[in-house]
Amino acid sequence: MKWIVKITLFLFIGLISCKGKQNKETATQKISGEGINKVKLADLNGNAIEMSNYLGKTVFLNFWATWCKPCLLEMPSIKSAMEILNNKDIVFLFASDETAEQIENFKNKNEYNFNYVKARNMEELGIMALPTTYIFDNKGNLVFNELGYRKWDEKENIDLIKKYTN
């Protein structure tokens, strides 16, 4: 009986945590403790990433997972947005709390030239669904966050990102 409850709970959480439709509204809320230094990331070798090193740059941080269909659907538009914005001072990071091996396997099977990192504190950040995107301005302030899929290469979304660049 316990395993039925666990499976049901797992499936329910999976269904609500991976939104499939595009959300046009900005969900701006501050990270408690505010700022980019609240985010804890590591490279795929397990080395901590010092988020303060990104001060002076806009940071586009996408939380995703290999199993999340909307995350995977969103990636081509992020790749395209990166190409459109390649002359801007923006760092694009793709954070997953999966194992480094899972992320490496995904990386090797796909042709995205993304900066994949390990998320170390998604729960502390209050990330309840994937994909979730944060944008930090050049001072390290969280200026945008949103749950759900978005076509990042559409003009209005490119303009949204540009709004926070130098």
C-alpha cells in the first residue's frame, strides 16, 4: 500500500512540476536573501561556481531536467536567442539537479553549445516547476523569474532580455 501512495505522489508531482504551455506573464518575485549570490551552482566536475564572478554581466539562468518535455522544447529557442544576443554581455547557464553523468549524457546526445552546470539549492530557491528561468542584471539583482516554457527567440522575449543588459 505504501508503494502505491509513493508512486501516486511521484506521478502527481511530476505532472504539476513540468508546465507545458507558454506563459506570457512575468512572475517577478525576489529570492529570499536576494541576489545572484543566493544561487549555488557547480560545474560538472563538482567545483563550486562563484556567482559573484558574473557581476557586471547579465545572467540568464535556466533550470531544467533531461526528463522535462517543456524544458527540451524550449532549448532550441534559447539557442536561437543566444545567437541573436551574441554581441551582448550575457552569460547563459543551464542548471539541473540531476547527476553530472546524466547531464553529460544529454550534452553528448544533443548539439547545444550550452554552459551546463549542477544546481545545488533548487529547493532553497523555491523552484517548484521546470523549466524555471531567472535573469539577473549586471549588479546581481534578480530582475525576472518565471515558471514554464517560453519561446525565447521571439522579439518580445529578446527585448525582455535586452532590457536588463548593459
